Amino acid sequence: MLGAYTFKQLQRLLRAIDRDDLAEEVANATAKEIGERRDEFAELLTDILATQQPTSGRHISMTPVCLQPRSPNR
């Protein structure tokens, strides 16, 4: 399972997949804006993970990713 719960985790995840452009967008986004783009982020991560070749030779099983934006009350 792969996901990000906080803004900082999401930024780090996006940087790890070489999407610095999206990491910068997230830095300036509200929780609502990120929530509205959840499907977009999930599809991006699913596509990237689906095309990666495992280095161990083992099959990687994946399920859809759900990004949970931080509650504005936190």
C-alpha cells in the first residue's frame, strides 16, 4: 500500500516520483483543492507503479491509492 496522509508526506511522495512540479502545486494548495485532485494523484501513482520493473524479480501486487488530505481543523 502506498499513500500520503499529510501535505508534507504528499510533497515527499511526489518528489520521490520525480514530480517536483506537482509537489510545488501541493505546497500552495488547500486541503479542499488536494481532495478535489485525489483521483488524479491516485491515477498518476497507479500508472507509475504499474510500469516499474521490480528489481527483486518478484511480482508486485497493487491496489488503488487513496490520498487523504489533512483536515483543515488540525
